[in-house]
Amino acid sequence: MKTKLTTLLSDFEPITLQKMGKVKLMNRIDTKFVTNVHKLVQLLPLLKDNYYVQAVDGVSMNGYHTLYFDTTDYSMYLNHHGGRKCRQKVRMREYMDTGDFFLEVKRKSNKGRTKKKRIQIPDLQTYDKSEAGEFLERESWFKYEDLMPHLENRFERTTLVNKAGTERLTIDTSLSFHNCVTGNDKEMNGLVIIELKQDGNYPSYVRPLLRELRIFPTGFSKYCIGSALTNPMLKKNRFKEKLVMVNKLLNH
């Protein structure tokens, strides 16, 4: 299936990382859609005339490795599970194709806007802990010493940007999880997570196409769903509907 996706993406006009820098959308409205690779194969040909594809050294499906942190009592997970509108995630992310590493704080406001703050670090193991602590002191509700690694994930991301420069569309495939606490793993190779990222309420070409393919907006947190799938001790009542949906998509 990866070969098929690569072939479809080769029909898109590429855009470089440098040009993509103009469409960062660090303060944005995000809308997520969850589907499977079969629907993605139907969607991509409909987008090739209106979107560029980001290419890193000629590669349009780029590898990501993320390490999520939480408190020992799972404060971030439980805030999300409890429906809290204002919430945060703390993570380290490796952009595998460029070799860049960042410590990031991702904040969701009660108005649905997402803000991301980050600092560059040498790698996921070697970094200045005092610098990390100062960064979290400025940008997060959580202190560095209260956090520990909870979940790793890996996936491949394709990034499309519309030719008007008002939105990005990220498409995540080949998703897998490793739970740092339980040691459990979960592969989700058939799942696709699409995220529409807009800086304001501009008309979107892709929205009606998603509706036609019966791909509808749905909240989806990789950290929370990955944790729920790999840690049987966690409360997960609020996520049961999404877990059922994921299972249906993977078995379609």
C-alpha cells in the first residue's frame, strides 16, 4: 500500500521545506478526520490540482518519532478523558528525515485553537535538563521533575498545503505505539489520521470532498488513544466510541 500512496503523491507538485515555512500556522484551528488507507487512495487524486506536497530530499512520506510525557497519575490523559477544554500535551519529537529534535508543549484553548511552543534539543536522550525545565516553567502548567515518559509513537506523515497558502493538510499513516510503562505495543498500519490546519475560517477545498467520501470530523488524540490501547489499567469510558470506530476501520 505504501507503494500505491507514493505513486499517487508523485502526481502532486512538490513544495520545499523553505517555502513551507511561510505556512507554519503555529496559532491555528485544527480539525481531525479518521479513516483508512482505502479511502485515502480515493481522496488523493481529487487533491492533486489544488495542493502542493511537501518533499524532504524528494521524499513525501516523512518519518516521525514522538515521546509523550505525563505525570505519574496521568494528569494530561485524565484531563483529556474528563473533557477539559483547556489542556496541554508535553512531548519530544524526532523528525526522522531531517534529523531535527524538539521539546514541545501543545496547548488547546477552550475556543478550540491550538498553540505550539518548542525548543530544539540534540536528541531524545541527550539534552540540557535545566534548559528543558526552564522551557516548561515558561510554557507549561507542568514541572519537568514531575514528568516521565509514558508513550512512544511512530508514523509517516504526508503534508499538503493548498495553493492559496491558507491551510495545511497532514496525513498520518503506518501508525504504531509502544507504552513505556506497560511495555505493550500496538500496530495500526491501516489507519489514517487526517488533520486540517487553518489559520482562520477560510473556505476549504477538501472539506466537501471528505464529506462525499463519508469521512467526518472526529476528535482523535494519538497520545490518549495510544495509551488507552496499550495500558489496560487506564480509565477509557469516554474513548470507547473512538476505540470501536478504530477497530471497524482497521477491519474494513
